[in-house]
Amino acid sequence: MTEGWDDKKEKRAIRRYRIHLFVKIFQAMILLFIVYFIYTVSTITIYDNTLKGERLHSYSQLYVDWVLPGVYADFGGGHSTVISNSLTQSTSVPMARRIGKDGVHVGNMSVEKRLLADYTNKHFNYHHPDDRPEFNFYLPEDPRNGFRLDANESRGAWNTLEKVHDGTVADLAFSTNEYYSPEQLFDLLEGIDVDVIWIPLYLGELQIFEEGWMMGGNSISVSPWGLTHGRGLDENYFMGYTAFLARETLEENRQFMIENMERLYEDDPKLAEAVFHTSYFEERLNYLKENDFQVYGAVVTGPTKELLKLKGIEEIRGVQLGEIDYWNWEE
């Protein structure tokens, strides 16, 4: 037995050990906190000094514009993109919908891009379920064999437009029985007081690639990308000049879309495919450049009695009525 060792000395030794252990653990926690703080600050600082946040946000804005018929990205207020400690990028894009002459905020699209993922998670938060248009567009013919196709009709659309009173406006989607140029589409609508806000484009679906299509009976619908207002994109990915969709601005709208698609794919092809959730971004772009803009429908808005006049255009089919609102149309 060791001389001089008793219970009191043992308790003092245990107490000293516990204090020493506590100090070591506390020091380790302080060190971990400092490392974590330096890592967090460094990550945010480096991220903020790159254009990765602006890039993700602008790609997401253009996704809303091109891929969601009847909805557009609200470009006011700048971008709000952040990065987490796990290097996940997150951004939120305000969405608006135009019924008549008024654009109304309808919700937000949240986007998450993980470091090692080849896709993005998108979450759509609409203020009300009816705020999201459910528009489909039907191909005039089967790209695989050229056979003529039908379009699913919403039988109640014309009846509703006939019954509502004159002091209302609405948005409406339709398909056409042929492929047209954008100018020819506007010619079909000549004399009818409506605004065209989104036009589905044929980009080689089922001919060059197979992705996002549905067949029912003798009709085929795809997940279309569309021509809409054109946005200028500067070197820092901020949106500038806007060319609203109209017959006199069609050439500008074409040019903006081609230039922006080229920019997105050239700057970061993986991000472009991740945000747009496609493996065929480049194929769509090449088809558009080689075959020009072939359209087969539109989303339009205007007074309900003007929309009713579309019933007399035999080239129009597959009509779907969106939301009806109180009168806000300019005379």
C-alpha cells in the first residue's frame, strides 16, 4: 500500500482530474467554435465575392419565365441567395401572374442546389391553389411519324365565357392545329383585343429526344418551354432591359431567348441542366437555332368577351380557361 494515500487525497486527485478534464473539453469546444466561425465566415465571404449566387438566381428566374406557362418571375427587389455550411445554395424567386392588365404576386419558387447533386430541389409555394395555372398544350402531329393528332378540349371553357358578364377579364390557353411562326400566330389573333403572354415552342421533343411527354388517346402533350418577354442579362447576371411580348418586339424576344440560353449553357452547363431538370438543354438550344421558332399555341389574357371571339378561329383547339377577375382592361 502506498504510504500517505487516504480518502481525502483520493478525492482531491479526482477533483483535480475532473477540473483538468473540464478545462480540456472547454478549450476544445472553444477551438471548434473558432474553427466553425472562421469556416462559416470564409465560406460566406468567398461565396459573396463570386457570382455563384447571382447565377443560380438568374437561372431560376429564367426557368420560371420559360417553363411555367402563364407565370413569370417578378424581377423586383434583387436576388436573395445564400449558402449553408454544407455548401448547399438556396434562392427564392417571386412569381407573378397576369390576368388582364394587372400582374399579381402569386407565390414563390424556392430552389436548393446541393454541392454534389446534379439536380435542384424546387418547392412552389402559391398563396392559393388556383394561383397556379394548369395549362397543357398539344402537338399538331406526332414527331415520330407525322400522323395528325387531336387536342383534349375543355368543354366548359366557351360556356363559361358566354355566361360571365362583360366587366371581367381572364387568362386562357389554347393549342393550334399546325405549327406557326410567332408572326403567323399574332396574325391569327388580329382584330381581337387580347395580349399574348406566353407561347409554347417545339424544340425537338420525340424527334431529337424523349423527355417529359404524355399521350392520351390520339393526343400528345409535352412539358413545353415557351417564348415570352425578353430580358437583358448583364455580365453580373442581373436582368436589365425588358422587351414585352408583342408583334413588334418578336425579333427582340427571339434574340434575347437565344442569347440567354447560350449564356446559361456556356457559363455552367451542369447548373443549366440541374435548374431546368433536363438532360437535353443543349439539344433544345441547337434545335431552336437550326429550325427557328415553331409555335403551336399561346397563353393570352384580355376581356372575357374578346376571349370568346377565339371560338371563331378554326385553327385554335384545346382551349383551357384560367382565372377570371374583375375588369382592369385599358380601353
